[in-house]
Amino acid sequence: MGGLRERVRREVAQAAKRQAVAKAARGHYLARMRQWARLAQAGRLQNLRDRARDAKDEVLGRHSQYLAQFTQAVEARGGRVHFAATEAEAVGRVLAIVREHGAKLAVKSKSMVSEEIGLTPALEAAGVEAVETDLGEYIIQLAGHPPAHIVGPAIHMTRRDVADLFARKLGRPMPEDPEMLTAVAREVLREKFLSAQVGITGANFAVAETGTVVLLTNEGNGRMVTSLPPVLITVMGLEKLVPTWEALEPLLTLLPRSSTGQNVTVYVSAITGPRQTGELDGPQEWHVVVLDAGRSRLLGTRYQDALRCIRCGACLNACPVFRVIGGHGYGTTYSGPIGITITGLLKGMAPHSDLLDACSLCGACTEVCPVQIPLHHFIRDQKTDRARAGLVQAVERLLFRLWGWAWSHPVRYRLSLRLARWLAVPFVRDGYLTWGPGPLAEWMRGRDFPAPAARTFRDRWPDLAREEGMADGRTGPRA
């Protein structure tokens, strides 16, 4: 998909797509603000956030204990737990189960972790038809697009885009009416639900004390996937655990309010084992694949708190960069501030270090995170890690070292300001720096920066002090 700059240029050039993303993200952001205001007015907001944070931290601090408890509880109810150290191993586990049952059709509920491991392409390469049944995921599967958002995978597409897509893929004219388009998708997918031999889900949460996987969805597809096929496979990151049902309560309250501004999602489903004697529906077999893929390396480090993430997408909706470049501009499974934070940590800094440049460090992401992950602090720290690892250009390192040296002493600081004022003269137009030489050219391409003042604030201070009636430029007001 090219480097960050190439991807950003491509995304910014698509005006309709950019407007669709910005509209959807802003809508979710405003809905979240209204919900949080209600919680704050009721005196519940910070308590819920603290309890949600503590629930996640409790598990992360004693992860092996809770994972063992979860495994024991799942297997006591007749399920099976498989551990996968890598993405490839997780895919291999799923393929082995599918092959064991001779399955040719699998239906999938929305799952970002399955996107992370590339599960759908792997199933298709193995001769298994894998059908996404979440409406947004179904749309982008037909379009051949990756998700544009953690929560709303098709927010980059308009009604007209979807109608044209359905017309091409399904071979009949389609109106732009969302209800009609949904009805068409439902008609196609119902046959898939009834024919599939395997259902595949992710997990929003996994309760260690009972071995329960909890799914939050706004469509009935999740329950169809978990109840109709004879074999159910759940793929989850090891960070999805919570210790108890009581600890789950604040997370269930905050997740829908933070993601889409809803009081609660339409469906909250809890899967505790395969079908038991006397039960009328549910899978005959249930397999849970627990993915590590770099997560355990973060336990006990300063970045451990990143594993609190509940994939609500609030940080994406609040991020001014995401609203402009959209999820595809990042070129990774997880986009926005959380994507910047965890991608390099999980997959290695070197191949993904340019993601750190898609952040202004404004702090909006940290402010809206329901589980209080200090996202922009983590991004700042990773920028430092990148520089120390020598993953920035030599010119950039030299410029920052010169800047640090110049501004670490008062005399050098004052001299550097005078020098900057003289050097900036050729690049000033109407009081602004409109372009710059060398490495500044690209940065200045989309920005105008105020030209250095003719007199610095330090030089002006004695005059300002006299105007305000102060005795001199260093003391307080005259008595």
C-alpha cells in the first residue's frame, strides 16, 4: 500500500470518501459527548472509567492466572481452548478445525482480530468460502476493501457507492435506500447462515470466572453465527479477559456509549460452552483460539496499559488526523491513535515507524479513552524510541540536536532567534512562512507558520511593563 505519505496523498485526493469518513467520525464523536455528559451529570462517569480501567489492569497484572481460570472454565463446559503464539499459528489452528470437519462454507461475525491475522484470505486460499455477515463487513468484502474504522468498517462509502456495488455484484438494479439495501443483504446472507458448517466470531470480552465470551452487536448476525452452524470458532486476543461478571458491568456500560453513542448495543450475547443436553440451539463444538502475537511482550512494560483497549473507536472519532486521512491512510489493521500505538509494539517498530508521523500529539485521544489509556503519551514515547533506535533520517536527528543545543542556554537561545529572523526573510509572505528549504519543504506544503517577530517578547517586555505601570521589567505592579 506504499508508505504513509503515498497513502495519505491518495486518501486526501478522494474528496467524497474523505467527507464520508469525517461526517461519520464527527457524528459518533458528538453522540459520545452527549452520552458522557449524561453520565457526568449523574455523577457516574469517572467512577465507571476507574472501575473499567481497574478491571482490565487486574487481569493484565495477573494474566497467566486468569487465562488458566478461563481455560479451565471453558473446557469444563465442553469447549476447547487453543493457544497461538503467532498470527500464522492462529490461522493454522482455525484451518485445522475447518479441515477436520470438511467444511466448505464459514460465516463470520465482525472480528478485528480475524482481520489482524488475515483469516478470511487464508480460508479462501484453502478452498473455504468465508462470508462476512456484519452488514458493513459484507459491503467491504464485496468491494475488496479493508475496514475503514474499527467499529464502522464501511464508513468511507456512501449510499450511492453501496447501491452501485450491490448492483454490480448481485446483478440487479439497486435503489439508494438503506432499508432496501439491508433487505437485499439479509436475503443473500440468510441462505449462508442456514448452509454454513462453521461459524467464526471474535470476542469483545471473555469472563474468566465462567469461561464466557461476550459479543456486542447491533445486528442479528452475531447470534445466527453462534447458534446455527454445528461448529463455532472464537478467535480472541489474550487481552480480552476480564476477571468476573461484576468487573464486566462498567465495560458494558462504557463501550456502546463511547463507540456509537448508544445506551446499549442491540444484542449482548454470552457464549458459555457448546450446546448442552436439552438445549435447542447452539454449536455442537466450540473452539476458542487465544492469540498472543506480541501481546505478552507488553505485559510488565510501560506500554502494558495499551492492552486495556476495548476497541470502541472513540480515539479514531476524536482524532483530527483520522478525520482527514481515514482508516485506509494508515495501511494497517488498527488505525487512528490506538493503531499507531499498538501496531509498532506488536509487529515491530522498524516497518511501521512512519505511523508515528500521523499524530499531532494534541491529546484528544487520551481525553476520550473510556479506559484511560494515555495514548498520546505512548505515541510520544515511541517517537523517542524511534529516534534512539536510529530510525529517523540523519538530517532530522542533526536538526533536533542543534535545536536542543541552541535552546539549552539563554545566550544561544537569544542568538538563535535573531538568526532565525534573518534566515526566514526570503520565505516570508504577508507575515507568514509559506515555504521552506530542504526538509522543511514537505512540512510547509500544507501549513503557513507565523514569521518570526521583528522583536522578541523578551525584547518587548520592558516597554510592556512600563505601559502596565510596573516599576521595571522584572518586578510586580507598583504599590
